[in-house]
Amino acid sequence: MIKTFTPNDVIRYVYKETSAEENKLIAYTLLTDTDLRTFYEEILGIKQEISKIMREPSDKVLGQILTYSREFQTNRP
Amino acid sequence: MEKSLVSDGALVSLYQNGNEKAFELLVKRHKSKVYTAIYLIVKDSYIAEDLLQDTFIKAITTIKTNRYNEEGKFLPWIVRIAHNLAIDYFRKEKRYPTVILEDGSNVFNTLNFSEDSVESVQIKMETHEKLKEMIQKLPEQQKEVLLMRHYADMSFQEIAEATGVSINTALGRMRYALINLRKQMTKYNINYDQNIYPK
């Protein structure tokens, strides 16, 4: 029986949450279903762009957090 | 190299036993993801730093009073704390969006999420900065799933359980989030690498 994959399945595939068996079937479907392949390529591209977004907090705030932790320990009864 | 092999769960245990170095390692390991998740909600680096501090204070208190029981799931746990604090901030400021559609596509273009700060006005219009803005403007439910998947490393099943919806709903929200971002990227003519089809 041929399994039909949905965009939700493609999202699970892009985020590596599909089983090995599903991977094979989805990869095959992407070769033959151009709409799903287009969706896959676009979603994968956006996922990769999002993955590059990262901001760093200042050293000052990190220092305050670590100081709070040390003092919490010191002040414990 | 070896340090990265120490699991979060092991570090939390060490920290519970008074090892401050273990906590420092946890902070270093996860600071960027937690901070970025907050920043993408509040869009102000000063507020994001305040909330980051509040997040870790809550974590410190919970762990040091032996109320932590997430068993190795430190990152999803702390990102959830961060997310809740960021959402509370908006509720207190009365800037929380009131119209949230399951689809989200209508809301996306008109959502008046918050006043632009001086900082956001100065934001450079390069791809990542623009993408950050787009994520910030996503409807809350879509943004929540996206942040949990990308910054808390939660699976869609875990997100579904954490948010009290079915996995299909969680996946649907992610799908609309990504479709919305794609639409906006196309609108602003932002290109991403399209030569990514797997080998």
C-alpha cells in the first residue's frame, strides 16, 4: 500500500523526527511529488536560517547570575 | 571535548551537591539559546537580560531547594521558565496580542505586537535581523512552538504535551509559522540557500 505523506510529515522529516522506515519512503516521495519537494526545500531553507539566529547576553548579566548562585549557597541555613 | 560529554542531568546533580562549577557550565552551555528565546519575544536586549536573570534565579532556587525533577531535560525546562516569564512580562505591560487565529495568516500582517524600541529602529536590515523581526511578529502560538523546537530542543511530541494540544496541532502551528516566515521572506526578497536538497 502506498503511504501518502502530508506537509506535517515533511516537517517531522526536516526536524529529523521520522523513523528510518519513514525516511526512505519520504525521500522517495520527494523525488516524485514536486509540490511536496518544493515545500520541503523551502521549509529546510527557513529552518537553516532560523538555526543561525543566536544572540549572546552580556558578561555582566552572566556574572550576576553566577554571583546570585554562590550567595544563595552561602546564605542557606 | 570531554566536558561536553557531561550531561545536563549530571551537571544538575553536581550542582545540587554544591558544585558551582557545574552550574557555571550549564549557564555557559545554554545561555545563548535561553537568551535568544527571550529576546525573540520581548525584542529588547535590556528587558531580555533582566528576564534571563529572573529565569536563572528561578532555576537556582528550584534546584538548590531540591524541587527540580526534570531528569536530564534541563534545557526544555529552563526555556519553558524563560518563555513563561517573557509572556508574563507582556501581560503585565498589556502588550500581549489578543487576537490569535489557529491559521495565523491574517493576524500576521496586522499584528501590532509592541512599540518599536529605539534599538529595534536601529536594527540592521540584513537577513538575520529581518528574520528575527519576522519571528517576533508571529502569532503567539506559532512562535511558542518554533521557539520550543529551535531553542529548547523539544520534540513535537514533547511540545504537544507541554502545551496541552495534539501532535498534529503542534505540527500545524509549526507549519503555519514556517509558511508565514517564507511568505515574509519572499515579500522582503530575502533569499536563503536553496541548494540544500539532500544528497
